[in-house]
Amino acid sequence: MVESIILFSKTIKPSSPTPSSLRHHKFSVLDHFGTPAYAPIAAFYSKPTDHNHNISQILENSFSKVLASYYPFAGRLIDENSYVDCNDTGVEYLNVRINCPMNGVLNNPYNDTIDVVFPRNLPWNRSFKASTTRELDFKPSTKFDSASFFPILSIDDIPHPPDFVSEPQRCVSKRYNFSSSDLERLKDSVSSVVQNPTRVEVATALLHRCISIANFSKFKPTLMSHVMNLRPPLINTVGNACAFFSYVAETEDDCVRLNNYFETS
């Protein structure tokens, strides 16, 4: 039985104090629209060849330096999550020992080790993915200005989504790759009913039609949703920067006739 032992825990604070001018971090309207979600990530690294260094101390120092740039994460939510008080309270850090070698997790991720890496009593699904990382010339944004792009105009604009964690469900995930030539042919096929449709529009309409016909012996109303990343090209900032849009097919004709999709999307 794989077990874990918490060797110690402590609070890591930013390596330098947050200026008073940055003490009050406002949320954007997109941040408020986002529902509570947990995305557990486990990153595995090989042990350094030089064992003389205290690995935990290196991580603590690095964590402290990162928090100086990402200061809101070391703050606390105030007034029912209306803003973050960037008071440098810090982030909890735990040093945990698991009585299992790393290859026991990577080679067999669906054994009981996953219950130690991602304990069941925490609000996340038991999905697991192990991957390797590469050195990339990429620097994540340290700008916390999303509220300037998507401001809250009044207190009435702030939604209050329910705080819930959905039960794990079985689902199917598939990926379809449309070549440029296929998309152009698809656009040409609807040119008589829709002028200058985009590639996203024609691909979405086709998928929605196929899914609605394939999933049911008889037609049922269906909804298809999209998530659009706004980080490029519009902004490069920390926080929620995505837009949601969807289309409901209430009748079978809505799926069969592509022009219905474009007229209502």
C-alpha cells in the first residue's frame, strides 16, 4: 500500500514586499464569470546528481522569488471574492515523502499511487497525465491588468456562480484535423447560402450536424459550445481571458441547414 508522510509544512512569502500601489487587485468580469474549478498538476523531475544540495530549500527559495512577481497568489480574497488583498500572507508549502519510486507512478499511473499524488478528499477528478517538459524560450505574463480590458461596470454585473464540484462522468474525447483544402471545399459547398463563412463556422456547423444525427435514433435538441482563447491575439495577462459561445439546434432542420447556424451564431 502506497503511503505518504508530511515531513513538514510552512508558509512561503514573496521574497520582496508588494508595493502599496499594487495592494488591491481587481478582478475582471471574465474572472467573475468563471466557475470554481480545480486543475491538479503533478510535475516529476529526476533527482539531481549532486545530492549535497537541499532540494526542498532550493524549491522554497525559488517559490518565494516567483511569488514576488505573481503577488496576488500570495494574497487573500476579500468581500465575497470581489478583489484580492495582496498582503503577502503567503502560500502553503508541504514537504511530503511517498514510499514509492517515481517510475512506479510513471510506468503505472492507474495504481493506488494516484490516490497519494491526488488525494481523494480534495475536489478534483482522478484523471492523471504524465508528461515531460522541454526548455522553451517562453516567459509567462506577469501583468495583472485584465480588469482594464474587461471591467465591471456596476455591482449588478457581478455574477455569483454556484460553488460546486461535479461528479466524475464517463465521456468521449475525439480530435478531428481538417486540412486547409478540406475547409476551403466545405466553404465552397455552402457559398450559395452563406457569404464568406469562416473556417470555424463551417467546421462547427458540420460537426454539430453529424453529432446530432449520430447520437440519437431520433432527433433531440442539442447544444454545441466553443471556448475561444483571447490571450493571443488580444491580450497577454494573468487571469481568465477566454470567451464562450454556443449554438442550440432545436429542430432537425437547424442541424441539416448550415445557413441556420450562421444566421444565429
